[in-house]
Amino acid sequence: MTEATFRARLVALGLTLDDKAFAAAWAGAQHLRAEIARVEKWLASQL
């Protein structure tokens, strides 16, 4: 997902963020995606 796509999704949900808040939300989303990938990798190794 690109920053533009993420911002568009937020707008579609009715959320408008200033630049600082958007940067924090973007960083959080990227961190969450990385953690999900890490868990998926661990789960796949458990099969």
C-alpha cells in the first residue's frame, strides 16, 4: 500500500489528519504490516 492509498482510505473513512498525525499513522501501519508478516512466517513454519 502506498502513502497515497493509505491517505485515500482514511479520507474514505471520514478521517482527515494533519501531516504530523498522518506520519504517525503511516508509521504505525507499516509497523503493523511488518509484525503481521513476521507472525505469518512463524505460523507457516509451525505446519
